[in-house]
Amino acid sequence: MKRYRVHGVVLGLEEPESELRPKVAKALGLSAGELLDVTLVKRSLDARGRPSWTCNVDAVTQSAVNLKGDIVEMPGLTDAPKRLFNPKKDERVVVIGAGPAGLFCAHRMAEAGLKPILLDRGEPVEIRGRHVSGLMHRGELLEDSNICFGEGGAGTWSDGKLYTRVNDTRVREVLETIVELGGPQQILVEGKPHLGTDRLVALCKAFRARLEAEGCEVRFGAFVSDFELKNGEVSAVILRDGERIECDRVVLAVGHSAREMYRWLAGYGVEMVQKPFAVGFRVEHPQTLINEIQYGKFAKLEGLPTADYRLAANFGKGDAHRGVYSFCMCPGGQVVPSPTQPGGICVNGMSHAARKGLWANSALVVSVKPEDFGSFGDVEGLGDFDGLLDGVAFQREAERRAYEAGGGGFIAPAQKLTDFKAGKPTADIRKTTYKPGVHGTDLTGLYPAFVIEHLKAALENFERTLRGFMTEDAVLIGVETRTSSPVQVVRNERYVSRTIQNLYPVGEGAGYGGGIVSAAIDGLRIAEQILEELE
Ligand code: FAD
């Protein structure tokens, strides 16, 4: 038997998946009956002209066919099996952080027979949900349990986009694990899979049950506040209440908002470097407008996914290059508060599985490099640890200014997109999906001038790409500052810190991987390294 991948099979929106069989048979020069098996591998929407699905399909045939066009012979009848490990030594691995990186890392180790301990400062999702709601509806922030911290990590109250540009066989493993835990099968074939907050919360509970069944100890409300170091290694992690947990290795999966941890790691001389990131605002448009811009006269066709967009503009070259781009677009979603410290606002976006909300939101951000970190002038924290944490100081200052401009209570400063472009404050602002509420103002004072000027310039490009983007109905909400980590904890070819020999920095907080799937992949990678060393 042979297996072939047939690329670019076109399926109309109204056509059932069963129509793929005759189409694939035709492409292979066979009759439909000669195909032993047909599997949809990937489908992506082609919205040029009348929208349709472009599909990649695997077909199993009895005998060889002539290869032509977009047909590739696949090496085996099934995909290569996942590597199995058989660790001979039983070590105590502590994983700090139950976001995607920590969860997948702990799972991979536990399924191979280790008994890792997974610690998170936040709460399990069922309790965390109440805390997130308290922040959204009453402006009450708990510093350990919020949109960034708690079970599932930063991506739990999110759109749950599961696409990544990382090309790694572990992408499939991550998606299959999500399906095993109750996620929809569809994510295995969608070109742009997403889950939505409603599904993510249920998945986190299932993940916890799986980990515990595998022998992993999962603990919440466990804020790691220090390490005990012996001979250049972590011998125990110390919790805020003084509890000491001995360990042989530590996986650091704390996400991009673990600011106090960066400080004490820097205090221990752990090698870290400054890292560029991006800052800006969230923009909210009517979703019907985005659908019309993207799909034109076909916008109302049955079966069309809620439209998304991706925008980018580039200014300057080489060292002077600065990118302005859309980030983490949430179709049919809502803008959410994602601060972790009092007196500072930052925002992000989420949506539900159905993406049926009336509004579309996305970050519009400008790249910020280490040489820009001082551009607010003299702010608290600047210059600490030889400037290592200046990126954090930069983020914090924008968040502080946003909090003040909103008037307190996590009310966010906001401005009509057209007013922002025209340099005019907005007094009268429409209601937005941001639940704590918005205050119409002038956003230009929230960032150094280069951020504002680049954003304004990019809006012209964006309007050329998406005609109608610059509308009176679009509102900018501030500020979006935590697009990725402002530092990277340097690791060597064994993925351990170059300073502490049994500390594995992983995921977004350590500066490796951004986004749910890439953080999860990084977690798997570190687990495999540890398992390999224990074989
Ligand atoms: P995190 O998910 O940040 O997890 C870190 C964990 O460490 C947290 O649970 C935290 O409580 C814990 N922790 C921190 N410090 C300590 C400590 N001292 N002691 C104990 N525990 C600690 N990405 C996508 O790919 N798709 C999306 O649609 C998407 N939407 C997003 C929407 C929102 C609102 C946000 C905030 C992020 C979104 N992201 C999205 C980004 C994505 O969530 C992150 O890239 C991803 O979660 C990073 O995973 P991580 O495991 O590295 O860290």
C-alpha cells in the first residue's frame, strides 16, 4: 500500500467533506473506489473571490500512482510514533508555572514515569474564574490570580489561537493532546485552529486530572519566592509562606509577567539578556465591518468563519528598522484587562469558541528595542542590575500612565482611531467590550513619541490593506505592553541556565516561544532533554 499527500484540493463552503474522495481520486488518476482511505489533513480558507476551502488530503492506495503537480508520496502509512523514554533514575523535578509550557513539560515527564511537582502561584480555573470576573466587573485585582496568573497560564481567558510559525513535529503532539483532553477534532485539520475561552477552562480541568492520574503533584496558591542554592545548583525552591521543597532539577515556566522573579534571579547573577518586544494599543471594530472588508459581497455566506486580519508595516532598514503590526487578533471577541500589579493597566483580547461576539479586536503594536528602554526618561527601576530590567521599567511606566489616564479602578483610557490619527482627544466615546469601562481621552502621552508616530504612520498602510479600517466606530484601548518577555534567561545547548546548572528556563517568560503552542512545544522539548539525561 502507498500513501500520498494531495495538496490544494478545493472544497466549496457548501460541499460536504465526503466530496473530497472523488476530487482526490481524480487528482490521482484513479476511481473513487480505488482509494483505500482518504483523510483531510489541513484546510485553509481562500477568500480571494468566492470563498472556498483549500485542502491537503492524505490518500492510501493499493498501488503506486504517477506523481504530478501537488502530489507527494508520504514515507509510511502512518506518522512516525512519538519517542518513548525509559528514565532509569527517579529524580524530583519541580516545574514552576502551570501555563502551556509547564503543563506540557510536566505531562511529558509524568507519562514517562517521573513524578514531577507542578507549582503555580495562582488558583485552579474554577476559582480563578471568579477572580477574573471580579476584575472585569468590579475592578478588583488579585495579584496571584488574574488573567495572566493561575491554572492554564496567560492563555486561558484568551481566543485560544493554536497556530504557530514554529515548524516542529511536536505541534501535532500538542494538538493531539488537546483533543485527547476533550478539545474538538477540528483543530487537527484547521489551518488556523482556535479553542476559545469556554473550551479552555474545561480543558484545564481535564489536564489537571490527567496529570494527577500520571503521578504529577499539582499545587496551586504556591508562589515560589526564592531558591536555595548549593554548589551552583538549586537544591530547594522556597514558597512565600516559607515552605521548602527539595528538588534535583527546576523547570522555570513562569510566563512573561513574573517581574519579581526576574529581580531575584538577577540578584543571584543568573545570566539574562534584554530582549526586544512590542507595545501599543488594542483596537476594536465592529465585526460585521471586518467581515465585509475581508469577504466583500460574500460576507453573509453560510459557513464562513468570522473574519480575522493580519496587518504589518515596516519602517527603516537594518538597525533602524521598526515594525508595526497587528497581534493576537480576536474575531468576535472582547478586550480584557490583563494587569498583574495594582496601579497599572494593560489589556489583551479573548473570545469564545463560536466567535459570535459583535466586535473584533486586535493589538496594534510597535517594536521596541533595548536601546529604546530609557526613552520615557528617568522612571523607577531604570538602570537596576546594570539596566537588565529596563524593559520591565518601560512596560510598567506605560501601564502606570494608562491607569492614571483611565482615572482608576482599571478603567482604560481610550480614543477613537480617527481622533488618534488626527491628534485630537476623544471626549465622547462609545461603550466597548472592555468590561471595567473606558474613559475617552488622548492616548498620545502614554508612550514616548516614537511609538505614537510609528503607529500613526502605519495606520495609512493599514487603511490601504483593509479599506474601511479607519472608521469612526473603531476605538483604541490602552495599553498593550506584554506582547512577550522583556528579558531572556540564557540557556545552553542542554537547555539549562548558563549560571545555575539544574535550572531549565522555558516558554514565554524565559524568552523562548510566544503563544500557547510554541510555549507548549518548548515545555515538551525541555521534558525530553531531562528524560534523555535520566535514561
Ligand atoms: P504562562 O502561560 O504565562 O504561564 C506562567 C504561569 O506561571 C502562570 O500560570 C503563573 O501563575 C505562574 N507563575 C508566575 N510566577 C510564579 C511564581 N513565582 N511561582 C509560581 N508560579 C508562578 N497565545 C496564543 O497562542 N493564542 C492566543 O489566542 C492567545 N491569547 C492570549 C490572550 C490573553 C488575554 C493573554 C494574556 C495571552 C494570550 N496568548 C495567546 C499568549 C499565551 O497565553 C502565552 O504565550 C502563553 O500562555 C505562554 O505560556 P507559558 O507557559 O510560557 O507562560
